Amino acid sequence: MSENRCQTAILISGSGTNLQSFIDRAACGDIELDLSVVFSNRPEAFGLVRARSAGIATTCFEHGDFSDREEFDRAVAAKLDEWQPELLVLAGFMRILSPWFVEHYQGRILNIHPALLPAYPGLDTHQRVLDAGEKWHGSTVHFVTEELDGGPRILQGKLSVDSSETADELCARVQAIEHQIYPEAANWFGQGRLEFKDGSAWLDDKRLDEPVVSDFD
Ligand code: GAR
């Protein structure tokens, strides 16, 4: 662990392929982030196995053990704060955050959402995109605010949809993009190039009125 790298907590609920992309990029010195701790709200999440294999501390609470959302979030934050994280990376963390939690880490939480936000917030995005006959799909890295999937957008990876593919095939192509764009955007934060200011995302001292878009076709 290096003291001048950005101390980063990664929050997951499942398989953790995005977490793996951070582990791999950090291992080859590609990103200036120290992956301090991985938190899961599900003990069976495979991402916890990935984290332990990489020698990263893990911690897990189940929300069913708490009386309400904020009580759970306060317990999570109290635990995470033992590592003094500067950045929280939500990587398939399928929990809605309480306003208290968002405020506690204001401007320091990133999320990745599998759609070209503001299109298709919420769940089941790949099937909804196919059902609507969309030409374009992708994924968006954004800052987290109290508005679900509504915080300032930072970086999008975009691809064209093949109308004959299944939702699973489309999901796999979108996830391959996520594994490239998410560590990259988080690294901008670690380098001090990306910040949340006045309710907007700023990159290299310029406000991002639109996200940076990478075309993966
Ligand atoms: C990712 O595709 C991510 O975009 C999505 O969950 C998947 C997690 O995969 N996140 C959301 O849907 C959040 N609303 P992973 O566990 O293999 O990284």
C-alpha cells in the first residue's frame, strides 16, 4: 500500500467482474488507486473471493440484520471509515443509498450503470434496450447523488446494438466496455483530474456538461 495513492473502497453485490478489472489494472500499475477494502452486502458474492485472492481486505454486512436503510448505511460507513477511503467505487452494488450515506461521502462516490444515461435508469437495461429497438447502448460512469442513476455523468462507452443478439450477449459486450472505462474514470479521480464541484463533474478544471464518450464499434 502506498500512502500517496487514492485509498479506494469498492462496494459489490455479485460476481465482481468490474472489481476484477480494477484488481488487474492496479496489479500492473496502470491506475493510481490503492484498493483498500471490498464491501459486499451479500456474503455469497463471488467478488469477495476475487478480493481475497488479490489480498484485499473484505467486509460484509447483510441489510436484513438492520432495522432500516440508514442504520445499515451508517454501519457500513463506520466499517469502511476504518480504511479512511477517499473514493468509493460502486461496482454492481445493488442497494439504494440513503441520503445520509451520499452526504457522508459527498462527491467521492462513483457508480457504473449499464446504459447510456439518462436513458434507461433502473434495472434490466439490456432487455429494455433490445425491446425498444435501440441502435445504441453502452454504459455510464457517474458521480452518485441522491437521485438514483441521476448524478453527473463522467464517461460513457458506447456500442451499436445488433438486433439479433440476446440480452445476455449484449450484456457481455457492455461489460467488456465497463472493464475498460470504469478503472479509467476512477483513475482520473485518483490523479486529482476529476472532481465533483457545484453539483457537476469537472475534468481537468473543465465542467463536463456532457460526458466524455468512447465509441467501441
Ligand atoms: C455491471 O454490469 C454494472 O453496470 C451493473 O451491475 C453489473 C455488475 O457486474 N450495475 C448496475 O446495474 C447498477 N444499477 P459485476 O458484478 O460483474 O461487476
